[in-house]
Amino acid sequence: MSIRLIALCLLVCLAAPACGGGDGLYKKTKVIMGTYVTITVARGGLPEVVVRAAVADAYSEIERIDRLMSTYKPESQLSQINREAGMRPVKADPEVIAVIQDALDVATMTGGAFDPTVGPLVRLWGIGGDKARVPGKDEIDAARRLVGFSHVILDKKAGTVFIENKGMAVDLGGIAKGYASDRAVEILKARGIKGGIVAVAGDLKLFGAGEGGKPWKIGIQHPRKPDALLTELEVNDAATSTSGDYERYFIKDGRRYCHILDPKTGYPASGLMSVTVLARDSYLADSLATGLFVMGPEKANAFARSHPEIEVLMVAGDGSISSTGRFRGVTPGSL
């Protein structure tokens, strides 16, 4: 997911040196998984060499996951699985099978609103590229026949993945970035880092405390004002992700078409401007933000109320706001 979720602490870090004395913050940005990956850590008195090595190891972990699960790398295991769709099961690493299982679990939780096989529709619409268009109904119907997470068969005993129908494919773009954030944080913790943020595109995983033991502060972008915040929140150990209609979209005949597609209708989801999810794990926040956006206001609200393990902030198309958990009390303002 490439939706921008502003981390205020990262903005503060821009003025900080890359590495100074024993305290303060260390920040580094690289391009991995086709997006910017920024890691910020509280040094906590650790030697410079330890901090740099920890961050380097975290980046190496994200790169390893990308090599396994990218659909843009023909040598990745996921690409191999997709090439054999409709023909034969493919042997895969337990880790790849586990992430696909997580994606299928979220697809089941959301009634298919999040679907890791939605790729044919994404390619058909081309939103976010220079060939975005409104396809014809026949084209959409044909692409929809190649979407359906129930056709992905995992055999954990044999260690294989089988996509039943030729032309179908699994795309983990809606969950793998969150998973990469989770794994990078585990690496940082194992290397002795006590607090930090891993930001893979709009997916943030925060742990521990920031400079001086203060909680990390994040800001949720206003869906209609690029330079404004909808709200701010202090976070210690959590993950957050935002899906919205305001970064990748095009307007045709006065109608906005965003990049988040409804697998059931084949058309871009509508009814919400943005959905932000706060959860324990980044992979869950990442995928549920997409799923709730596709559900629309009524179903997403019901889902949020029935899942207290997540906290949700939603802005509907009419500017009304609904929220749970720590997001309660946020008002619409001037949308």
C-alpha cells in the first residue's frame, strides 16, 4: 500500500544528524519493494557501530522478503507459483506459505473485501500509471473470473501452493509490506535496539519509545488536504496503516476512480475517503485497512465494532467520521 501516513517523529528526524553521540535518533531511507523504506531508531546510548549494523540487518531482512514474495521479480517464489497456476502445485518456503495463509485468513475475515488474487482487475484499470482508464463491462467481467481467493490451495504437509485456475495469480502487495515491517522490527529488537519505527510506504510498525523515553507521535493525513493532519496520536508498541482514495486515482466525467478495487464488483471501491487501522501487527493493519475501505462505511463500522483488537478511524464520502479505540473523539473539521 502506497498511501502516505505521516509520522511526525520522522519529520523531526530530518533535522537530526545521521549518527551523533550516544543518544538521539538515527534515521536511514532506502528504496526496497518498489517504495521508500525508512527506519528510525532511538540510539539509547548504544555505540554507533551497533546502531548502524542493526539497521543494516533490518534492511537486509526486508530485501530478503522482497526476493521471496515480489511479483515483479521473475525469480521469486511467488512468481514461480503464479507461473504454474492451473497446472501444478509449487514447492514453497514455509514462510511464503505462512504469509499466503495470513492473506487468505484476512480475506475470509473480511468476506473477500481483501483478496490477494485481485491482480487481474488492478492491471485492467491501470490506476496509478499513465494508462489508467475505465474498462468496458465485458473486460471487467472477464477479469473478475480470474479473481477468487478460494482457488488458492495450501498443502502445509507437502509444503506446496496451488492456484487452481490458469490466468490467476497471488499478489501479496497488500500484506507483504506490513509483514516486512514486522520482521524488520524483530531484527532490530534482537540487535539490542529499544525503540524505533519501520515505515514501508504507508505501513508503520512502532516499538519502544523515542528520544528521551517519549512515545512516538504519528499524524494521520487529512484525506482532502495534503499538508494537513486529521489527527495525531502517541504510540509505543503498535502498527498502523491507512488506505484512501486520495493518492492514486483519476477523474473521468466528474467521477473519482481510486486504485482500491472491489473484488466482487470489479470497480473501484467507493463510500469512504480513508481508513486508518491501528493493530498489534503491521501485516494485519496493512491488509485490514484495504479490506475495510472496500467494505464501505456500514459494513466497515460493524466490523470495527466487533473486533476490539483493532482501532479504526474512517472518513466517509460525505465527510462524516467514525472511530473506535484511541481514535474516538476525532471530529470531521472542514472536509
